[in-house]
Amino acid sequence: MFLEAVQWGAWSILILWVAGASTAPELSRPCPQQCECHQETKEVNCSRRQLTSVPESVSSDSRRLDLAHNHLKTLSRRQFSGLAQLQELDLSNNIISMIEVEAFQGLQSLQILRIKSNRLKIIPVGVFSGLSSLRTLDISKNEILVFLDYTFRELISLQQLEAGENDLVFISQRAFMGLQNLQELNLDSCNLTSIPIEALSQLQNLTRMHLRRLSISILPSASFHRLSHLRDLRISQWASLDTLTSKSLTGLNLTSLSINKCNLSTVPYASIQHLVFLRYLDLSYNPITVVRGNLLADLIHLQEFHLAGGRLVRIEPEAFKGLAYLRLLNVSSNQLPTLEEGALHSVGNLETLRLDNNPLSCDCRLLWVVQRRLQLDFDGYQPYCSAPAVVRGRAFWDFTEVELPGLFTCRQAQILDRKPQDVRVEEGSRALFHCMANGDPPPSITWMTSQHVVLLNTGRIRVSTNGTLEIRYAQVQDSGSYLCTASNIAGNDSFSVSLQVSAVPNSRNRTAPYFSEVVWTVPSTPTATNSSAPAPDPFPFDAKTLIIAMTMGFLSFLSSVIICFVFMFVWSQSQGQIKHTATINFVPRASKSGGGGDGNDSGRFTMKLI
């Protein structure tokens, strides 16, 4: 028994000794005096400790070192060489203005490096030497002016680069050389005035790029032409960006595109039509007024379309034709009076609709929305009626199925005055045709020729905003019928007018076109004068024209005379002072008789010049 007790005691002592030997290094793990160390996570927290230099007694097996919010000014060469197992280093919110070359040499396991909110103005080539495992680099909110060639070439594993809110004015063509694995790049709030096309072309595996608050007014062609793997492009808060060329996004195959808070006045149809795999499109907070019909059909995979906070006044029929997978439409905070069912390709696929903060006119055009109010998700923002007065202020949820047919109604367009308008005018005159209509909603007026050519509001033959057709300087070939059509969602109404233009007598002998100032229009009550013989030719020149011609001729003659006098005055001044008298010496001729004086006789007289 005694031997067994001795043996058991010896084994106990040995076990305790071994255990103590195994735990001795853990107990002796160093920790800087100003910092907190966590043994389990191997984290060293030195944040907000008023440090002016990197502490030297950090354990070599540390995984995370936090030096943020201190007063570090410089990082010396091989500053962290003893921390081979460090995976995350945070140097944010210091006053670092200088990082020496190879400052991070020895951090071969480092994956995350944050140096944001410091005072760096330039990053010398070689600073990031030794960081072959780094995946995330944050150098935002510094004062960096330029990225030099090969600045990041050692970062072969880098996947995310945060470089926004610097004073960047230039990015060298080879600045991103070596970043073959970079997937996300953020360049926000810089002083770049153009897209660094050549520099970006080095990032051929880039999948996400954010460009916010830049001072660029136009996105030129092929801005991202080599970024074939880019899937998410976000352009935001470019206050001066008002133009995308038709080839701005050439080479891209995006699934998500945001161009918001810029100055686009139209949807950039030509720039995005090739993005057939686009699923998310955000054009919010641009001064866009209209979404045209049949121009988005190529975006067959689009699922979300955002155009909130713009100036939309109309979404045309078939605006979203071809978008069979569209499930979210956000057009809130615009000036839309309505959204017609015909604008959508498939109402059944729509899941979320944002129509709030629009002056909605609750008539038959919005009946489809109210009828689907239980199936549609308004994302917590209920639409309200602004007109007519009987339903003003009511939310879509408030309506019952019983009252819908009597409230959400429309009245077919109807042309008001259908009196015949048959006009005969002479060549060179002007003719007016009126077409007024009413209905609910207010109808639109269109005019077309007998050849079914729609007339616009420009040119010699134009349609004014009030529906009046004006034909200026009428020509013989303008003769024929014209059709006015008033249309709204409830129906159409048409009305035909006739124009007969007669040639001016002897018009073939004229050397210049003759335009009369006579205005021909249709009186409110038709009279027989419309079908009577043409009036005699008016005198080709009225009093006003003659007065203007005589005045112009007199002014031309007077200006010529003045120019002559000015020229003579200048010439005389260039000849010196003018003498008003002249003295002439002369020798008298000898008489035939030979007498009368010697050869030295001479004479003189003075003349007065006039």
C-alpha cells in the first residue's frame, strides 16, 4: 500500500508539472501596458490610448491589432516585422502623414488593413510590399492626390479597395497594375474630372464599382470597355452629369445599374439597350419627365425599376413592354397624375408598386391598381387620390368594391365644334384649322395628313399646344384633307377638314417666291365666301414695305456720302497743314524788239486759294 501511495503521488506530481509546463507560455504571453489583450481571440486593443508610436511588446501570435484613434504620425520600415500571424490591422483615425517603404514587410498573413481618416498625401511605390495575402484595403478619407504607377502591384490577393473621399486628381495608367483579383473598387468624393479609362482597364476581374460625388458632366464612349466581368455599377451624386453617349457602357454586361442623384433629363435608352441581363435599374432623383413607349423592351430580364424623386409627368403606353419579369416598380415622389395598365407588359407579375407622393387623378386609368390593392405590395406607402374633389385625400385602401364602378370612371373624348372647315387660300397665305375637345381625362389632340403622316409642333405645318393646325406659306402641294383626332383612355373622336391652295397668277414668271400676309381662317359661322371665287390679287407691296425700302435706301446713300467725307478729311490731315495762299515767282518774256530790260528782270504775285 505504501508503494502504491508513493507511486500515485509521483504520478500526480508529474501530471501537475506537465500541465503547468503546458500552460506556462499562455500565462507569460506579453501585452503592452497601455492596451487590452484577449487571450482567447488573440486580439490586442490599443484604441484611444493617446499613443504616439506603435507599442513594441505585442505578442508575436496576435491575430488582430487595433491602433485606431491615436496620435500616430509615421510608420517606419518593417514596423510590424515580428507579427507574422497578424490577420487584421486597424490604423484608422490617426494623423499618419508618412509611411515608409516596406513598412508592412513581414505581415505575410495580414488580410485586412485599414488606414482611413489619416493625412496621407501620397503613397510611395513599395509601401505595400510583403502583403501578399491582403484582401481588403481601406485608404479612404485621406488627402491622397495621385495614384502612381505600380502603387498596388504587390497586392496580388486584394479583393476590395476603398479609396473614396480623397483629393485624387489623377490616377496613372498603371496604378492598378497587379490587382488581377480585385473585385470591388470604391472611388467616392474625389476631384477626378474624367474617367481614368486606361487605369480601370487593368481591373479585368472587377465585379462591383461605386463612383459617388464626382465632378464629371459627361460619360464618354467606352468608359469601362475592358471590364467584362463588372456586374454592379453605381454612379451617384454627380450633380453635373447630364449626358451619357450611346456607347458609354460599351463592353459591360451588368446585372445592376444605378445612376441616381445626377442631372439626366431623359432615360438613357441607347446607352443601356445592350444590357440584356440587367435585373436592377435605378435612375432615381434625376430630372426625367417622361418614360417613352417601346424603348426598354431589350431589357428582358429586368426585375426592378426605380425612378423615384424625379419630374415624371407621364409614363407612355407600353413604356415597359417586353419586361415580362418586372416585379417592382418605384415611381414615387414625381408629378404623375396616373399610371395606365397598358404601360406594363404583364400586370400579373408585378408584386411591389410605389405610387405615393404623386398628384394622382383617381379615374378609370387607376382602377386596375385599386382593384389589385390586396395583391399589390405598396411597401408601406399607401397612394392617395388628389383628384377629383369627391375622392381627394382618400387612400386606395379606403375604397370598397361596391363604390369603385361609380367613382373610378372616365368620359370619352369628344370634339366640340364639328362645323365644316373647308378653306380655299392662295399660295403663300396662311391657313388655320381649329380642333377643340373635352373628356375625362383631358384628351390629347393629333393631326395627320391624308397620307397618314402625323404632324408635329415644328416646321412650316405645325400643331400648337391648343390643338390648332397652322399651315404657313401654303403651297399647292399642301392641298388635301387633314384629320384631327382627340383621344383618351375612354375612346377617340375624329374630325376631317379640307384645304385647297390655288397658284398665284404668273407665278412661273416670278424670280422670287411671293408670300402674302393675308391670314385665312375659318369663321365661327360658315358663309358663302368660303366657296366663292378667289379675291383679286392684292398689291404686292404695302405701304409699310415701301417705307422700309425707302428708308433703307436713304440710309445707304447717306452712309456712303459720310464715308467719302471722312476719307477726304483723313487724307488731308495726312498731308500736313493746308495753306490758303500761294506766292508765284516768274520771269517776263523778252519782247520781240529786244528792248525793255535785261535778263535779270523778274516778277512775283500772290494767289488766294479757294
